[in-house]
Amino acid sequence: MILILKQQNNEFKRKYGWVDKWAKMTGERARIDAKVNNTYIIYDKNGVLVKEYPNGKIIPFHNVGKS
């Protein structure tokens, strides 16, 4: 059986399209909070955890407290 996904402008449509918008807004809010509190956010970028600072600097995250 072949599953065909409908495409619109080369983007796959989801059953619940609001999820993509909500996830994007959550990330934007995290960046705003980091800037206000002069801290950083941590997220996955290409399979690697990174820290992003309010000035735009992105460095790899190394978990110092690993056991």
C-alpha cells in the first residue's frame, strides 16, 4: 500500500496544523524570556544539543553534571 501525502507549496499538511504554529511561538517566547533574563536557551540542532545566547551566539552544550 502506498501512502500519498497532500502537499501545498512543498509543505506537508498535518491533520492538526496549529501544532506547527504553536511550537514556533513557544520557541520565540523562550528566546524573548532568555533575552529579558540575560540567560540562554538549549535546543536540539542537527542532532546536537546547543546553547543559544541572546546575542545570537550558538555553542555546543556539554552537560557537566553527567553521571
